[in-house]
Amino acid sequence: SGYFTYDPGFMATGSCESSITFIDGAKGVLLHRGYSIEELARDADYLEVCYMLLHDKTPNSEEYKAFKDTITRHTLVHDQVNNFFRGFRRDAHPMAMLCGTVGAMSSFYHDDLDITDPEQRLRSAYRLVAKMPTLVAMCYKYNIGQPFVYPRNDLTYAENFLNMMFSVPAEDYKITPAVSKAVDRIFTLHADHEQNASTSTVRLAGSSGANPYACIAAGVASLWGPAHGGANEACLTMLQEIGSVDRIPEFIARAKDKADPFRLMGFGHRVYKNFDPRATVMRESCHEVLSELNIDDPLLNVAMELEKIALSDPYFAEKKLFPNVDFYSGIILKAIGIPTNMFTCIFALARTVGWVSHWHEMLSQPGQKIGRPRQLYTGEAKRPYNKIDK
Ligand code: CMC
């Protein structure tokens, strides 16, 4: 009944009104609540960005302190969550465990299920932002067979995450300011990105009134794919496979070959038809971190040369394919000691604030409808049914 527009991949569909994030893909502009990503990455910390995404204003120092205290208070997960982990194979992909355990949170916080109350919604948002680093670090510890490390309230958000990842109870991992700043910046650069696949998934799941933990688990699942958040892991794997500068032309040729499904990972974006501003900051950060840690990673040379060759190639120029946020993030994470299969979990951790901000905004808007696209039916017309014995 009625007419609808056929728009596979939602190339031209605006699905909602939102005041959270603005992107001008032609000019390479990204603003959160009106503030440019370059300024936020340079001058704000991740929790400040979380506050502004959720509250539509920058916090003053008292508000910031109260927000930080609240997040810190919620970092522990229920002890029963340990039992969830024991059900996974030791070598399970961390994203598989994250998807399951985030969804399982809904069974612990029944008081959060009244999604009509804005205060309750914010409380679930805080819980999710606070507990994601704990869950992500647990995924890692489970994989490597080390005991889980409890959150520490005296550390910053990024430091606490690093401590839960790398500390073993007996000895503390030394977190340098350069490392914690780099991780905080990676979180900021991934915090939100308007109606990307995972955020749209969270909105669609939430539009039916589903509970927030289930909605975020849906977001984690959507993020996992290599065309989306899985690209950071795929990009580093690709750089390792290329291995040396002399092999770049072979991979460029494969990326251009229509008969070959290979794509240059970390290149291209649905919205940016110019430089992804996050990639520019990430590239600078990558150089800073490697020089501060005194690491000479040959993959950085491969990445820089690959970027140079691709950008001067007519194929990439015509299709407006530029490096995206995932192109350099993997090299930083690797330098910090984070294994490749954890990269997408870190994206999920950072994007959680974007997901919950959109979910909260959607449920605050009057007249909210369930998300329910239509289709072009390509099956059989009506035909008679013959009983199976005939
Ligand atoms: N390498 C080679 N060719 C490419 C690439 C690439 N990375 N990306 C797009 N193309 C080509 C594609 O083959 C197509 O060519 P043609 O028009 O001749 O068929 C054209 O460019 C348009 O591609 P598309 O897939 O129709 O564009 P899209 O907007 O649907 O896809 C994308 C965007 C990000 C999924 C895609 O560029 C891609 O697969 N990139 C690699 C994966 C990646 O880095 N993803 C991370 C995105 S940023 C982080 C995030 O938000 O998740």
C-alpha cells in the first residue's frame, strides 16, 4: 500500500533528525555538537566528548568531575559475568565474546528497562560507557588465559583500560602519558559518526522499544564486519601481508581488478569523498606515538607509500577513495601492544557513547515510529498450493 522509494544501501535515505554529529563529506568536515573533530582530538579528553555527545553541551569543571565520578562508579561488572566468559572457547574472537556479554548485561539491570524515563536511559548510557572497557579487557584476558583485572578508580578512562588489559595482579604495566593520550585520542576519533551501519542498527533495534543492552549488542554485531569497524583489523592484516614497499603495486593492481574481490582496507567511505578528517589526525598521532615510543615499524613505511601511490592513481582519484580512520589506527594500536584481533573491540568500546547518544536522542523525540523499511518483492506471484501427498 502507498508508494515508497527503492534505495538499497540507503544511499539517499535520511532516516532521522539528529543534532549530534555533522559531516560534510565533500569538504571532509566532521563536527560533534558543533565542535570540530580536530579541536576535540587535540584539546578535549574522551570523557569530555562523551559528556557533550550525551548532553549537547560541554561540561564545566564541576560537571566534568561529577560525570567522571559517575562513570568510574559504574566500571565494575557483576561477578556472574565471569561465568559467561567461561562458556566461550579460549580462542573465540573477542568481538564474538563482546557481542554476547554486552547483550547479557540486560539480564543484570532490570531497573534500566523502563526506557520511557530519560533519567533511566541516561543511567544505562553511563553504565554502558563505563563497563565497555571492563568487558573488552576481559575478552583479551580470557583469550590469553590470564586472570581478569578489576577496574581502578584512581586512573583516567584510557589508563584504566590499559591497566585492565596489561596489568597482571602482581606487577603493574607502566602506562606512559604518550600511550594513554594516544589511546584517549583513538577513543575520541571513533566516538560517533552519525548514521553509519552500526548506529543505524542500534536505532532500528531501539525503535521497537528493545532494551539498551540488546540494542548495543546489535550495534557491536553490525560493527564487526570488515566494511565497517572490522576494517581496522583487516587493514593491519593487509599491511602485514603486503610486507614491503616493493609489493605495493601488486596490491594496488588487485584493488583495481573488478574480477578480484580484494579492496584496499582503510580506503574509501560512503560519506567522505575527500580526506576523512579523522585519518589526518590519526596519521599525525601515529608518527607521534612511534617516535615517542622509539619504534621503527616498517609497516608505517608501507602504509605511507601505499597512501602516496593510491592517491596518485587515477582509479582512486576518480572514485574519490581516500584513507579513512582505520588506515593508521592499527599501527598505533600495534605499537601499544594491542593484538590485531582486539582492534574492532576497541572501536566498539569508543563508539558505545555514539550509539547510546543516538538511542537516547531517538527516544527523546516525540512521535517516534518503529523503523520498518519496505522491499521490492521479486518472488512468485500467487499460485495454487498442492498438498504434499499430491
Ligand atoms: N578499494 C578498491 N576499490 C574500492 C574501495 C577500496 N577500498 N572502496 C570502494 N571501491 C570502489 C568499488 O569497487 C566501487 O567501484 P565501482 O563503482 O567501479 O563498482 C566504488 O569504489 C564505490 O564503492 P562502493 O562499495 O559502492 O561504495 P560504498 O559507499 O558502498 O562503500 C566502503 C564504502 C567503506 C564500504 C568501501 O569504500 C570499502 O569497502 N572500503 C574498504 C573497507 C573500509 O576501509 N571500511 C572502513 C570504513 S571507515 C570506518 C567505519 O566507519 O566503519
